[in-house]
Amino acid sequence: MAFIKFNKLWLIFILMAAIFSALYLYYTLFPGNIHHEVYKYFSPAEISQAQKYHKINRLIYITSFLTKATFLLWFVFGNNAIKLSYYTEKLALGKYYVNVFLYFIALWVILRLISLPFSLLSHSVQVEWGFSVQTMVSWWSDYFKSAALDFVFSSMGVLLLFVALNKWPNNWWVSAAVFLTIIMFVQIYVYPTFIAPLFNKFTPIKDQKIINMVKEISKNAGIKIDKIQEMDASKRTTLANAYFYGFGKTSRIVLYDTLLKNYPEDEIKAVIAHEAGHWKENHVLKSMLIGIVGLVIGLYFLNILIHSSLFLPYGKRMTPAVLAMIYLFILLINFDTTPIQNYISRQMEKQADLLSVEYLHDKKPVIKLQIDLAKKSLLDVAPPPFIEWFSYSHPSTMHRIKLVEKANVK
């Protein structure tokens, strides 16, 4: 009879998650005092509103994580993952890969149902605070489209994973790393062409003022920015944003229509300069290469956990219950390495901020942009240091302002 054993490696991952969760919850509930420098740019009312808004979102985030983690810990180490595999085996009439598929469906549905209330609550908060204009019909449409995509790609991935686990029980993780690396590069081409258009409309920028800004910044940056698009974000949100995506021929800058409609020209130009900094430094490619290293390390540890935790009768093929272990591992490892992922992201954002000053030959619009973004988006401009260290992919507003203030204008 198969069974799953708790061991020291699991204990390390769980203890890290527990410590981070406790600290995150503590600093969410008791954020501490605001430094007097913040009031130079923001009023007490603005700071108070932002703190209230982020407190709600942080509580939703940490509660969602703890709920999923608690369920998976009970499911995996309470022998319930093994029990479910016996039920699906009976339904599959002894056909192994049908059993694997049925097990995946059952676990996928359970985890979706656990996450759904938190997703709905998060949406309702965005609507209440005026940041979402999306109707429930539209929200459910997006939800089912993303769920369908997740189900199709995940089910194919799971079936391939079990082929590898059974064919190469000791070295499956190497083939998985190679396969997922290829997928990461393929998605750079597939996502903007096939996936993103399912949710939003992307059109080339036609405003001559924006085009001239791009030409000027391209010249200053020494790069050729030949793809800049507008995204119809306003059908879902009032928030402004922009992003750089891809590398090589897939490189493009995408500007939300909410940014173009609601922000002055000098701030739009600062956004373009910031994204040009990402383009110049090839941050998407660098992020992918770092991600591949993390992927290989993660799969190596997962392989150790599978062989040290899962006990199978001799000669038996891999039980579908290992899938629950994998879900638990992914949840914990992603949470435990969040500070590392965000530290790398913050360094790239700092670099792009400094390059934007260089390309504009002026720091004032960059600072003005940060202040305007913070006010309109209710950003927590000076969060507790732990919260920023753990969960911020971008430096906080005050740290960005201070960085830019120290920059040399050439």
C-alpha cells in the first residue's frame, strides 16, 4: 500500500512559510508609524485611505494562501491524497492514465473551488474602491476563459509528467526542466499572438505625439522601439499601467488606455522611458534565464521530496497521489521564494527608473509620475519594511522618489 511520509525537508518549507505568514499578518495588522518625509508628498487622508485599502487586499492574499496550504497539508499527510487515488482507480477500471486524468480533474476542481471565494472577494473590493468597472458577467467570462486555458495546458502537462515519472523515475526532473524551458521560450511568441487577445484588444499607437515621444526616447536610449501598442484596459479597470514584453522580434511596449486618457503627456513620456529601460537592458530575457535556474533547482528538490516522502509497493507505477504533493510543493516553494523573486524584480525596476531619467534628461516628470500614480492608484507609499521586502515587485513609491532624487541628470 502506498503512503506519504512527512520528513525534515517538508518541515523546513512549512516552517519558512509559517514564519513568513506570521510576519506578513502581523505587519498587515500593525503597520507602524509613517515617516515624516512622506507627508511632503502625500496628505494624511491619502496615506490613511491607501493603508486601509491595502490592509484589506493583504488579508485576502494571506488568508487565501493559508487556506490552500492548510487544505493541501491535511490532504497530503492525512492520507486523503492516497484514498482519492483508490476511488479514481476504480472509476478508471484499472486504466492507469485514465486514473491519472480523473485524479487531476478531481484535485483541479477542488483547488479551484477553494480559490474561487477569494477571487470573488478580491473583485468585489476592487469594485467597491472604484478600481474595477467590470460587470459580473464580464468577470465570469474572464474566469471561465482562464480556467479553460489552465485546465487544457495543465492536463497535458500532468499526463506528460507521469510518462516521465514512470519512464525515468530518478531523472524525470531533468527532462521536465528541458521541456518547461522550451515552453517558456515558446510562450513568448504564443502569448501576445493567441492568449492576450482573448482578453484584451491591442492596437498600434497612432497618436503622433506619442509616436514622437517614442522616437525621441529610442534615440536617447540607442535602441529601436518599433512596437508600441495600446490595450483597452478601461473595459475592466480605472488603474493605469504599462509593461514591456518579449525579446528580439517579439519585443513590445504596451500602454493601458487608462494611462493615455488620464495622465499628462510628460508623465506618459516618463512611462515610455521607463519601459524603454527594460527594453534596453533586456529584462524579460534576463528574468527568464534566472527563472530557468530557479526552475531547475526547484525540480531537483521536488525529486528529492518525491523519493524521500512517497513509498510505493515494489514494481508499482507512480501513484496519481503524487500530484497532490506536487501542488503542495509548488504552493510552498513559490511562497517561500517570493522575497528572492521580488528582490530581483525590484533591482530591475530601479535600473529602469534610473535609465528613464537618463533618457529624459530630467528627473522631475519621473518623480511627478510616481506621486500621481500613488494618488490615483491608492498605493501604499511607505509600507512596513518586511511587507516591501517580501511582497513588492516594485520599490515602494517613497523609495523610488528617493532613488530618482539622487540620480544625476546628464
